[in-house]
Amino acid sequence: MTDVRGATAIVGVGSTEQGQFPGLSANEIAVDAIELALADAGLTKADVDGLVTCQNLRSHAGTDEQIGLLAGLNPKFSATLDYGTGNFSLHLAIGAILTGLAETIVLCYGTNQRSAKTDFGVAVGGGADFKTVSGLVHVAGPAAMAFRRHQHLYGTTEEQLGWISVAQREWAQKNPAAIFRTPMSIDDYTSSPYLVEPLRRADLTMISDGGAALVLTTAERAADRPKAPVYVLGMAEQTALRGDQNPENLMRPWLGDVASRLWSSSGIGPQDVDLLYIQDATSVWVLQMLEWYGFCKPGEAGPFLAEGHTRPGGSLPVNTNGGQLSESYMWGWLHLCEAVRQLRGECGDRQVRDARVMQWATAWGDSTIFHT
């Protein structure tokens, strides 16, 4: 694998307000985020020679042609990902820079999914037909089954799982941009009704309108930017294309392969990570990834969470923005914006002191390490 350590850096991030914005299209919101990211980087559109966009879920919005037209960009390299979570889009942009296709790339995502009342009760992806037959037409179903499996194997309790939502709500209370900021105790969590047993409302993501954008460039170009660059230290991906043909598929065992490649490519280990960001469409994915990436041994994530390690002041700050459970659902893009701001020291009351190394991971099989 090509050595990516320190070759590229994020030099700008931009995120719009989150909530409900009737009258604005997803593309308009994405362009607003681009303008914020370029201003943050101290760059203009003339400095950009690459564009990576992300299509909305079950929507034709978000193509590079649409965004380029609205934003006034006509770069030499552009691409659109159908499922462009923050990592997939970022990895594509890193590859484009390393191969010389571009030197400064803007990546963006915008959505009006809340105003448009997008129906998330429809199975998506290559295995959608099989999921529909099984009645698994929302992420809550597979997540509930996955947690039941974790309970069966390790004795994990619902209260232990609840500490994920409670911890992220505590972080969200320190984040003015978060949508859910009402205090929530573990008693509040356990006394709330089930949504899809054993999961409660707090275990599932918050849907909103909003946008986010990043500016990625070469290490050489990053050196003279007005804010501290955040360098890519390592990255890894692993597919799970066979779906339920994979043994223990609900437990996402392929994430162990991603972890091995990630630590190998970056030259560090989980003990070196100061900040952890996990795409948390459900709290269950956080539980699983703490174990697969080696922050705890298999079966030990429940006690680890209950001991408060991921809470403010804990040994492993996780999703300091409040995550998708309390800040907003942006396919993980806001996690990246938050992580960059944390590594720059820009997060006010929720700032983690002396943070230098950050990991960002999605539940689908991709992860990236960054450092300042």
C-alpha cells in the first residue's frame, strides 16, 4: 500500500446550521458549506482543482455537475459518490491527490432530508431486496438484533448500552450546533419506552437538514494556510459485499480487518488515539467498534462505557460533538468537521486538552487516522 502518512492535510472545514430549512435545496445547502470551508482555509474557488460530492439518499441531488454549476467551480478532477460518507469521499480525494489528479480538493455534502420528509423506512443498498423480505427496512432492526447477539455472547446490559447515548448527550450540551441538548441521565434513558426493543429513541440518529464541507490539499500547500493543517496519518477499508453470507454478519467482523490495516498503515495503535469519532447511526455501532478497533477486548465494551471512559473528562473522548445521536445526521461529515476543530483547539467548553491524534471510523468498513 502507498504510504499516505503526512502527504495530505485538511486545511478547511465548513458546516451549516442543522435543523429544518424549508425552501433550500440540498445543493444550495452544500454550496453554503463549501463557501464556509474555503473561507476557513483562506482559499478562493480559483485555488480549487478538484471536487468530490455526495448524492443524497434516494435523491438525484448532490452530483458534481449540479454542485459545480451552483458553486462556480470547474475543476480538472471531479467525482460523485452514491454513498459518500465522510470517509469514502475523503479516501477518494486522498487517492486523487496522491496520483496527481488534483492538488486542492473540496469535498461536500448537503441535504434537506428533514424538510423533504425523506422516508428512511425503506431498505437500501445491494441487499435491499433480501432485507425487505425479512422486514428489515430500517437500520433499527439490524441494530437491535446485533445488540441482542452481543447480550447473548457477553452479557452486555441495556444500561451499559445506554451510556453511549448519555455520554454523547453530555458532549452535545457543550455544542451550540447540536439539535438534542436537553440533559439526559442514565435513569432517563432506561425509563424511556422502546422504539425497536431493546433500542430506545436515544439509540437512533437525529435526522435534519444541513451541510458540511472539507478542503483537502497536499502537505506542501497546507504549510502556508492560516490555520493548523490536520494531516492524514493512515487509512484503511474493507468491504462486506456478501452481506448475511458473512459469518456473524450482525457483529460486523470485517471491521477487525480494517483495524489491522489501519494500525499497520499509520504506524500507531489504539493506545495512541486521543479522540475517537464513530459514525453512530445507532449506538450499537459504537459498542461494536470500541471492541473491533482494540479500545477494549471483545465483550468488554459494556463495562468500559459504564465506567465513563467516553464521557467528558474520560480517558477516551468519543464523538465530542454529540455525534449523530444528539448533534445531527450528516453521514458522518460533521464528525470530521468536529475532529479538525478539536485538533486545532477551537471547541471551547468541550475542547479536549492536548489532543494530537484522532481516529474517524464508519460502521461500513473504513477508517482514517489524523494528526497535527
